[in-house]
Amino acid sequence: MVAHFPIDLTADGHIHTRLCNHADGDMEDYVRSALTRRLTTITFLEHLESGINYPERTWLRETDFDFYFQEGNRLRKKYKGLITINLGVEAGFNPSSVVSLRDSLSRYPWDRIGLSYHFFFDGSRYLNMVSRREENMTGLAAFGVDRVLTGYFTGLIQAVQELNGHVLCHLDAVMRHYPRLTYNASHWRQIENILDLLQHKKMGLEVNTSGFAIRGEPYPCQRILKKAVKRAIPLFPGSDAHHPDQVGRYFERLPNYLSSTGITK
């Protein structure tokens, strides 16, 4: 049976700007790009991390978020009637800093809270699980790929349980640049647990189209998406744009791709 399960391809739910310190372009550049692509809604989902000690900052500071809301509200007024602009956050989970992260999330009126998990602590340092840098790749591999994957999915389970998020971002993007990555049976049980929690908490699952450029399909993969569809978990497309030209990227591929999961427009 085919499930009629809507996904709004006129809304890009995951956009970053230069404020995160590893993207290009001002907020207005992304708004203009979205208008060019005839999108009706965009959601800025800027990075928030707590308690992370890492050589470079890839997230916003409190002063950055103050500017973020000031500029976002200005753009809402300027482009009112042309496009809906949401101001959200991508909250990076840190098992050692849950209280602080929860406190940071309480300070602003987010339109959407996306949950993710980027930095793995190996006992002595934080390593970026979605980075292609050699020091991260070799450090994670030395710790043990299966142990990192288990820790990653355990962290996502805890994040969904303990934080009031709206959507889970790029579920299987962990170690995305590691060659021939595979999950064992225990990892798949963890993924099933995550999806059950999303269903129970009525949270959404992001379909992150940046994966098309890296592995030829979005995050999460088709196997996970099929499980999500069976649970009637809402799906939200997001480009994970880090440059204005990336807004809405690969959205045109989603209808055919998603049709194989049982979703029809």
C-alpha cells in the first residue's frame, strides 16, 4: 500500500549562514536565493553547541544569536508577503552538558529546534563526527568505528528523550566520510529505538539533501526512511545550505526518490 504522506518541497528547513563561522553569506543572501528558487518558506537552523572544546568554533555565540534574531526580524518585515522566514536552531547534543544546553535553548523564541550530535569525546579530546579532516577521521577510527557509532546513536536517543526538539537532523550522517561504513545489528536496533521515540514524541525527521552530493542519497538512507514512513513520522526537507547557492539544493530529486519509500505527492 502506498502512503500518502506529505512533504513540503517549497520549504527549506535547514539553512546556515556566515554566523556559524564555517558558512558563507549573510542571512539576506539566503532569503534572496530562496525567492529566486520560488520557495515559500525557509528556516534558518543555526548551530548551537555547549561545553565543546574544539580547535575552531563552528557554532554561534550568545552575541551572535542576539544579532541573528535582530536581523531575522528585520528580514521578516522586509519580505513579508513574499516568503515566510523561520528562526530556528540546530542544537548539537553533548551528553556532558545537557543542563547547560537546555538553559541555552530556553533563552530564545525558536520557531524550530533541530537536534543533532556532532562532537564525540574520546576521553581526552572532542572529535567532529561529520568532518572529513584527517585528525577527526583517524582519531575516530583509532577509538573504534563501532564504538563511535554506538556512542553516536546512544547520544541521539538521549537527546530526543531529554530535549524538546521539533525535528531530528541528518540521522545517519555520522562518520559520513569514512569509507565503506556499515552498521551492525545493534546499531539498527538503536535506530529503531530512535524512530520509536520520534513517533512517541511526535517529532519530525529531516530529509537532508546534502547527502546527494556525498553519497548519492539524502540523510537518512532509504532503509531508515521506509521505517519512518511506516511510523507516520513527519518528514521535513532541508538543504543544510552553507552557501546561498545551496538553498533548496537537490529538492527536485526528492519526489522520485521518496516515491520508492511509499510516499506520493
